[in-house]
Amino acid sequence: MEKPYVIGIDMGGTNTVFGIVDVRGNVISKSAIKTAVHDDVNLYVNDIYHELMKLIDADGGIDQIRGIGVGAPNGNYYSGTIEYAPNLPWKGVIPFAKLLSDKFGVPVALTNDANAAAIGEMTYGIARGMKDFIMITLGTGVGSGIVIDGKLVYGHDGFAGELGHTTAIRNGRLCGCGKNGCLEAYSSATGVARTAREILETTNQESILRNIPLSDITSKDVYDAAKEGDQVAIDIFNFTGKILGEAFADFVAFSSPEAIILFGGLSKAGEFILNPIVENMEKNLLKMWKGKIKILFSELKESDAAVLGASALAWEL
Amino acid sequence: MEKPYVIGIDMGGTNTVFGIVDVRGNVISKSAIKTAVHDDVNLYVNDIYHELMKLIDADGGIDQIRGIGVGAPNGNYYSGTIEYAPNLPWKGVIPFAKLLSDKFGVPVALTNDANAAAIGEMTYGIARGMKDFIMITLGTGVGSGIVIDGKLVYGHDGFAGELGHTTAIRNGRLCGCGKNGCLEAYSSATGVARTAREILETTNQESILRNIPLSDITSKDVYDAAKEGDQVAIDIFNFTGKILGEAFADFVAFSSPEAIILFGGLSKAGEFILNPIVENMEKNLLKMWKGKIKILFSELKESDAAVLGASALAWEL
């Protein structure tokens, strides 16, 4: 009998969420542990095993599990390793897929979180049936998963698709990666907060954001202010959307996707971010692409999306 | 018996060159006609037929021909059409592959010239065995052919790989495509000539380039001057290479190629252009790619390369 379930593991810097998923993309059970409490990755794997086996046993045992898919920061699909992830406690190259498959006795596939999101979108989400699209995750950082001709792009070394670290503004803001002017430094949630601080510090414009201590402003505060009609907040999204739209025009020139799909916290800003993205992308597209490239929001339930995306990897095992 | 030959047709704005190619990549016979003498594309097809059948008959007749590959400006692989090519006399959408296959009675595949060069490089050149690379053609314009996982990237509409029209300098030079600041406006042969004029007009630096009327300076003149140790000429290549290297770092973030391969007139500038490309690409790469991405020059004989590239398409028919 065909094994009916896969497991998706979404490893974040703080929490690791995992769930059992059926072939229709239903998360039938879900749990989580803290990621960063152990310096020894083996103890972390033990924690996952302990918690996950409770779910597995409740759903019919390990014989029902076809495989495990993992979305992890700096995850390498080819080698199954996590390599030099700055936000994780384990340094160097961690053979994480092997550690898990040895522990559970089922096959394990691993990639980075944005790639997992792209595969999830293609398997269960708005990209079903699309062969060429780009997934952009707008969270604490900016990630991307690129699908060309129905397949995820891994590149020669497994690390392709770092569009958050293409240059948006030459010699611009310092990015966490050490380079200047990266897209991520402007259009992540933290980039939006940074833009807010810059505008508030360099202008005298009235804004309800001035009621919040500068260093505490988040992208959610900016969104809330924009909904109230706050012009500074709207300007912040216009600036962020302009930078994203200009970058997207270059991405289109590369792979000519049918759609660019937005995922993650910042995509909740809806039209405040969508309108300037579309306007500035269109302005910068070659004539043959004008009016033809869709900008869409992910339809996956945010709380389940990362687990779903990771789990989708396991169907290919 | 397996048919032993393919035909490659390289359609340029001025000349159309074609040749018969064997499985080892030898151009066993070659000829050419003028491209732009007829407003009616059917008369142009007749001209090709007339000249090409002489070669075909001399090499054993049409039964020896497996197929025809065409590299053409704005050529679309999916539809076999040439669409709105600004440098050709036929306007709108031309079903060129169908016109040729009806005329010759053999299958025809068509793509744009830079894609044809990439396929040629993969089939007969320095990219043999590579699964992930980017071909950059530095000629009158800047073209690109992107290979990912062993396959050329066509995108959802057949037009992917327009890297010459990614933005190098926001609000920069006006490009022939109507946008501002495109890579092509700086790093094509005409872009190099434009840089020469800008530097000579805005500085008083001594240069042997001042012996040439400003509007007559070509990229070849700049190369000749650089070989003489002319500092202005060397600065021109440093500037051009900086722009290319910065762009290449973004291309690497997209598809993580094993190599970026340079082809076309400007690549003759050798180390004058290579050194600043490598230096500025390395500066802008994420840490994991530093020192790992090769910048190579095409090894295909320039006079045969375009025909070889187009012919390579026909082996897949």
C-alpha cells in the first residue's frame, strides 16, 4: 500500500514547527519545539524525534510516513546539509538530512525555507499548474524560490535563488550579509522599519508613527498607520514597493516567469505594497512583458504554509 | 541510416550566414546572403533556399539533413516566430520556422542569437559537460543565454534571458529599448564607444584616442589604445568591467551558475575587460560564492560560432 503521509519540518531561528500532511495538503497534526536551546545538534534531533513520534504514533506509526521534508536556513538540497547558517547555534556544515533519516528510518529531503515555500505553492497553492514562477518571501529577511519549467532552480551548488541579496541600491544600506544595498535591506520587515525610522528622523511630517518610540516601530505598525490613512506610512510602502518593483523587472528579464508570488508577513500589507510594486515593475519592463506578468499573493494559510512547503518536498522522495 | 548533417542559420541585421555542420561540430560548407534587401520575407526565404540548396546538393542532398536551426533577433523558441525585431525589415510576428520547414521539407527550430550561442557552447564549446552556466554576448548589443540543469531557460513565453536589459545604473543612459540604465547601454561595443566619448569630453586626460574624431571611436580603437598602455582606454575597460562584474554578481544570486561565459567582439579585449569584471563581481558576491564562479571566454571560432550555435538546436529535433 502507498504510504499516505509525509512530514514537513519548518526550522526557524527560534521555533521548529512540524506536522503530518496528507496528499491533499491537509496538516492533520502539528507540533513545535524551540530550535536554539542546544549547542549539540544531536540533542536537537532527539527533541524533534521525541515530539514528532508522538504525532506519528497517533496517526498510525512510522510505516504510514513516506518521507520527511525540511525547510531550513541555508539548507542545501543536493547535499542535505545546513551550511554556515548565521541564525542557528550549530556552526559549519551540518549533515541534517542524514541525521534525521538515520533517526527516523525514512528518507529525508532538505532545502532552504524560501525554496520550500515555492514547492508548497506549486503543490498545494496558487502556483498549481504554473511551470514558471518566482516566490518572494518577505519576512525578517527576503528569500526566494525560483521555478523554471516546473522545476526548482538549485544552481550548480544547490544555493541558487538568493534574490534578497541582489543589489537594489548601489552602495546603499548595509545588509546583514555584509554587502551594501541588498534588496533585503530595504524590503524585508526590518527594512520597512528602517525606512520608517529614516523618514521620521529626516522629515517633520506629521505621523501617528511618532507616537511609537523610534526603535520599537515594526512593519505591522506601519501597516496599521497606513490603514488609518497616515501619509508617512503610505510613503513607506510606496518606497518599499518601488524598490521591489524595480527589482522584479530585472527578475522578469532573467527567467520570464508567468507570475511573481509574494509570501510572508509584509505581503499582508495588501494593496499598500502591491500597487507601487506593479506600477514600478511595469515602468521597468521591456515592452513585450508589459501588462503580462502577474503579481500574486500566496494563498497558503500562513500558519501552515512553511510546514506544507517542506512536506511537499517529501512527495518527491 | 541516421542523417549525418544539420544546418545552422545565423540571421543578423545585415548578413545571414548559413552552414552545414556534422555531428562533431565541423562546419563542412558555408555561405551567406544579405538579410535586409527584401520587404517581403518570402523573397528572403527564397534567397536562402537558392543559396543553401547549392551547399546541400554538393553534400549529398536534402536526405542527408536532419534539420535546420536558426538563431534570429527576437526569435521565439516555443512558437518558431520572429516577433517585432527592431533591426529586421519584416514587422510584426513572422512564422519563420514554418516558412523554412515548408520550403525545405525538414524540421526547423528557432531561437534568439544569444540562446543559440549558449547551445553552441554547450554542444561544441567550453561549456561541454556544464549543467549550469550563463552565456553573455558582448556585441553591438548585450545578449544572454541561460542554461539551468542542462536546459536553456525560455521562460513562460519563450523570451527569457534578456540580461542586457536589466538595470545597471538606475536612471542612467537611455538604451535602444527605451528604458534607462540598461546593462547594454554600458557594456556593449557601442556602450564602450559611448563611455570613451564621455570621458574624452568631460576630462582633459591625455589619450591617443584624441587622434580619432569623437564620433568615429569604436570599441576596437579603445582596445588598440589600451594595448599601447593608454590610461584613458584602460579606464574605459575598467569602468565597463565594473558594471559587468556588478551585474554578474546579481546573476549569480539568481541561478548560481558554474561559469559565466563571454562571447562576441568585446570579449577580445581579454584581460583589460576580464580583470575588472572578476574584481567587481567578487566584491559583490555572497561569501559562499566568492572565488567559486568562473568567468571564461568562449572557445568557439568566432567566424563559425553563430552558425554552430544555431545548428546545435537542430540536433534536438
